[in-house]
Amino acid sequence: MKAAIKTKIKQVGLSVLGVVGLLLVLGFSVLWNESSYPQEETWPVSDHFDGKTFFNPWDRKEASDPEGGQRQRGTFWYLWRWLTADGRPQWPEIKELPPAPRPPFRVAQGKIRITIIGHATFLIQMDGVNILTDPIWSERCSPVSWAGPRRYQPPGIPFQDLPPIDVILISHNHYDHMDLPTLRRLATSGTPRALVPLGNRALVAETGIPQVEALDWWDSVALRSRLTVTMVPARHFSGRTPWDRNRTLWGGYVVSGPSGTVYFAGDTAYGPHIQEIGKKYFPITVALLPISPFRTGKPNDHTPSRFSRVHMGPNEAVRAHLDLKAGKSIAAHFRVFRLGWDGFDDAINELFLTLQKEQVPEADFIVPDPGRSIETDKGMAGTQGEEKGKRVSAAR
């Protein structure tokens, strides 16, 4: 009995040392990699900026900690459980995906074609313009290449198969959404322009992209072919180091043109901004909505998750789809990086259950395989090709 207790104490002690060691190593790595994080100018005080930090106006009392005042404790226990694999579901590792059709060079006027790369990375082709959202082709979303969340399946389209990219949309500066190595590859391949939230311009410009424009919520820029891109609110937070939390803005994007309107939510929790976006940009042809992570406990634990303050789960995503009155929605942010305690299929299975409960046709909220494309015609939000009217299986 005493021997068992000693063994357990030793295991706990080693785990604590492991967490502390991991924090120290990652901390020094972040300092080394991000110590030159460019400091930008300040901006006028607004309903989401207090002169020093950005915040979610719907959660003003929690402006410095949108996760509910438990950031330090939550981060420690998250790392503890991550290191000790405390009940965390295992994911299958997919080494190869079935070959997907190479995206066209351009898409004709009157059509919108959206190709699913994975996580929050989409190729949007509309009105002669090629747009890439939150591009990440790296193996890990981390400040270092040897630690941090890794991919469980490859990108749906190989990087070399991309058509010429005209503009990149970046929703915020978390590592799974702002991947500097991928941005450098895009700069080398000739991508001329990126749109970013306030505070991120200088860092993205360092990747070599020639034209980087920083936007506040509701700012709009014009692209060619009568396309307009507007940054819209999101309910989230930002930070790449322990010292820059909420020093840069976060948001989503609405892309409007003759062929229709696409809403890219980025990373966001559900909130009043969803209805506001739906009203301002009705009708939304296609909405790209995150559905995970949504679990921070065991699969049968249905207590409210701290993720719900900053992420949408499947239930909230369906609610957002209905509030937006979107013609079609496409699921994002699942099955690539294991960021919570969701099982590999949990988000998809929960999504289908919620669609059934809310009597939403599965064809209206699409969960396509990576590399597949959804295409719509002007004036309608139907799907074409192999994804038309098809429920995509939760298991490959």
C-alpha cells in the first residue's frame, strides 16, 4: 500500500515538473520567436477598445479575461490534463486524403466556389477573385515546430495546387489562424495582399506580403470585380505570448459581390453580433461557421464549457445559421487540431443531432470532406457536384 502511494506521489510530482518544464521551455521559445512582436500605433477608444486592450462589448466586465475570470487556473489545469492525457479522447491520424480535384484558376461571374482546406482555411473563388482565409499548411499551430497542437489530417489541397491568391483574410492572431510560415510561403508565391484586424499589420507585413491593411470592425475595402470585404465583429480574444493578451483585435469577414455574399466567422462564440450581421448583409449566400472545440470535460459531461465564451459548438452554430438566415452554412474548425476534449467525430455527430432537433435539412448545413468544393449559382444557395444534397459521413 505504501509503495503504491509512493509511486502515485512520484507520478504526480513528475507530472508537475513536466508541466513546469513545459511552461518554461515554451515560454523561452515564445520569447525567442516573438520578442520582436511589432508594436503598432494606438487607436481611438471605442465600444470594443479601452485605449489599451480590445474586448468583447457584450462581456465588458470580463474585458481582460473573456474566459470567465479563470484564465490562469484554467490554463494550468488544461496543460496538466494535456500532459497527463486525463480522459482526453484519442483521435485517429489520417496520413493521406483521397485525391481532390484541383481548384480552377478562376471562377466565372455569377458563381461562388468554396473549397475546404481544413480547420478555418477556405479557398473562396467568386467574381474572378481568389481569397484564402486563415491559411495554415504547417504541421503544428504553435510558436515552435517541435511542440504544440499537431495536425491529425493533411490539408485538403496541397499548397502547390492552389490557384493564384489575390487576398488573404486573417481573423485574429492565434497560431491556428495566423500561421507565419504559411504566410511566408504565400508571399514567396506572389500573394499581393492581406487584410488583418487592428494591431496585426506590422507582424504580417514582416512575412513579405507587399500590401497589408489593418481593419476595425465594420471597416470595408474594395477589391476588383466590384467585390467588397468588410471586417465584422466576433466574440473571441487574441494573444501570441503571455504578455500581449487582447492587444490586437479579432473579427470575421463578409465578402459581398455580384455573385452573392459569403460570411467567414473566423473564431467566435455565439452572441448578439450574429443577428446584427445577418440583418446588415441579408441575404447571406454561404456562412462558414466553426463547430468546435466545445468540450473541456468528459464526453458525458454536459455542463457549460468555458469554451462557450469564445467558441461556438455545434448547437450554437446551428443557432447562428438560423439567425443569419444563411442560404447554406459550411462547418469549420474541426477534425484537424485537437484543441479541446472533443472526440474526433463529436462535433459532427452533435451537429447532425441538432439539425434534426431544429428541423434544419442536412443539405443546408454542409460538412464536406477536406478538398471538396461547394458551388452556388447567383441568386440561389444550392450546392452542385458531388456534395449536392449529400450528408457527408461523420466517418471517412
